[in-house]
Amino acid sequence: MTADPIAGTVASLMPRARAELAELVAFRSVADPAVFPKSECEAAAAWVADALRTEGFQDVAVLDTPDGSQSVYGLLPGPEGAPTVLLYAHYDVQPPLDEAAWLSPPFELTERDGRWYGRGAADCKGGFLMHLLALRALKANGGVPVTVKVIAEGSEEQGTGGLERYAEAHPDLLTADTIVIGDTGNFRVGLPTVTATLRGMTLLRVRVDTLEGNLHSGQFGGAAPDALAALIRVLDSLRAEDGSTRVDGLAADAEWDGLDYPEADFRKDAKVLDGVGLIGDGSVSDRIWARPSVTVIGIDAPPVVGATPSIQAGARATVSLRVPPGQDTGEATKLLTAHLEKHTPWGARVAVEQIGQGAAFRADTSSPAYTAMAEAMRAGYPGQDMQTAGQGGSIPLCNTLAALYPDAEILLIGLSEPAAQIHAVNESVSPEELERLSVTEAHFLVNYAESKRG
């Protein structure tokens, strides 16, 4: 068998890619100034812009988006008449959570047990490096056969919609024949996978107030309404006895008809403790890809250390609702808001504020670009055929791009396979996945260009 020159080039570039990923991971680019200063995101954006300029991109620009974040754009012209492909990644990251729980510093790329650990290594700074590797391999083997646009978002993890609104105001900027979103992942390491669906998301902040101020629990407890207890009760109303999501009026019985996710595999991937059951009903695939799911992602309550014997006058929480394709995120938001208001007990005052939203997405996997990707995945993963899966997370930009460019084909690939533990402590990326997916993307660009010439 003839050796694949693209694969050989990517392999030779991996040491450089590791060094560059280490530089990019070092930026504490959490797009929330309450966590890290905005200058960290600005420095990461400047790094991405410099990387694009080094690769010969034109019109490189750091875009100030309406939410106060920055996205980075660049254009690499291809041969005359060639199709245009938009490559997407984001450089902002989730907060590191408990830094003491990391086995190595979260913003210091560290190799351990064959993986590279660091916040953003997989989600999604590694995705940006994947794009660079693919383009470098093509330039070393005859040139890039398509016009390439790159957009690196700066606030994807916050769900504030800055890039979506910027794109809507500048619709010509990101126009393309096909779009590769490098922010999902294989079903597991070594199994090439495209993501066909994404759940949407709505993020609400709920506040419950019952008293003008905190009270002594001995003097007033038993009659005075406890705001924290009221909040706990309303949050508990969002789940059925088996843990299924329950929002009044919101359907939660859809079924997934694609790739199966065995419960034993899910328990291992999710690191469920022995003896602890999974929540919900239906198959695992139904629960995480086809149905809504609610999560309390934050709650303000007195910490255990230093707590006083007080009845709380007010309490608040942030509630995330993932919304599957086929359900309208705006309508789901209304239903969740109404549910929270209805189930707040004791006549407590309740205020609900939406702080983030993104629509669900479903790809057309019958399109020519998916045929080109299937061939490319066989090159990047010899002996393996492309699989199609869903993903429970949200990438709000997908629906914006689909609406702006209805003729564009959208594909979702990436490095966030289960072992990556994105959004958790000890996030990591498999360098083998980075290498193979870079080879895959390079072959996809070649295949796609040839399909358009045909």
C-alpha cells in the first residue's frame, strides 16, 4: 500500500502542534471577567490572529462582537473557481473549577498517560490546531485546493451570542459553500464520527425572596418562610421520581434512531460511582441526544464552613435546560419560566431572568459534503467507516449559519470524545485523535474540491 503523504506530513508536524497548543492553553481565556481578566481572552485572540497571519491568511481581523468579546477572522484564497470552506473553532474555555482537583495545572499543557492535559486542550483550542495542521499538510503536498475562511470565536462557552449577532449584521463575512465546525468529537477514541444533531440550550437565573432580611432560626424557625428551602423545592419540581426532566408542557419522550450508547459504556465514560443508578428512562441515546434535560449549574447558598443558624431571606440558582432538535428553544424557555413561577411554594416572590440561549441543530447527512467526509475519515482512520451520532451540548452559531447560508453544508467534527472530560477537571486531548482528525480534514478539503470540479 502506498503511504499517505498527508498523514506523513501531519505526523512530522505534531511536535510543533504540541508546542503551539501549550502556548494557547496557557491563556486563561474564560470569557467572564468575574473569573479571569478580559486581557487573557484578548491575548489569546491576538495569538490566534498571529497564527493565521503566519499561515498566509489575508484580511485577518480581531472582531469586537456585541457581547463584548472578540472573534478572529481570516481568509486564505484558493484556486480560481474553487469552493469556499469555513473552518470554525473557539478559543475561549470553561472555568477550571477546583484547580486543586487537577492532577496538573489547568493552564499548563501536561503530557500524562499518552494524553495532553489542560483546560481547552480538546474544547476547543485543540480544534483550532486541527485546522492549522490540516492546512499545513495540504500546503506541503500541492497546496490548499479550496478557499478557506477561519473564524475563532471568543465567547462560545458563555452562550452570550456575540458572534451570532455579529454574523447577522455582517452576512457576507462568513458565507461559504460548506462549513466545518471543529467543536464536537468522536463517539470514542479511534471511531470516526460526525455529529448530526445538537441540543439547544436556554439558561435561566431564578431568585426567590421571602423575608426582608435573614432571621435567627431558633427564634423564628418553623413559621418564617425559608427562601433557600423554597428554592430547593422549586428546583426539585423539575425532576420526576426517576430523575427524568419534568417541565410542565414540554415533551420528553422522543427516541433516538441512530448510534446506540450502551449503558455500561456510558457509566464508564461518565465515571458514575458504583451502586449509583442513571437517571431518566428510555435508552441512554434517547436521554442525552433526543430529549430535554435540566441541570442546576449553580446555586447561591451559605457555605458549610462559617454557616450561622439563620433562615435565609433570599436565594438564587442558575438553571440550564438542553433542548433537542424539533423543539423550539424560545417556547421551551417560556415553559420553563412558567414552571418555575408556578411551583414556587408559600407565595414566595420569584424572579426569573434569561441569561443565555441557543437553538438546537440538525445536519443534512445526505449532502455531498458528508460523502466527501466519509471518504476522508476512511483515510484518516484506515479500516473504519464514518459513524453518525448526536451530541447533548449546544453550538448556537450552527443555527445562525444555517439560517444565513441555507445552501451551505454544515459538518461537525472535533476532539471532544468522552475521555477528554471537557468542562470537567483534568480535561485532556488525545494527540492521536488530533493527528488523525487533522489528516481527515485535509483529505476532506481535497475530496470536497474534487466533488465540486466534477
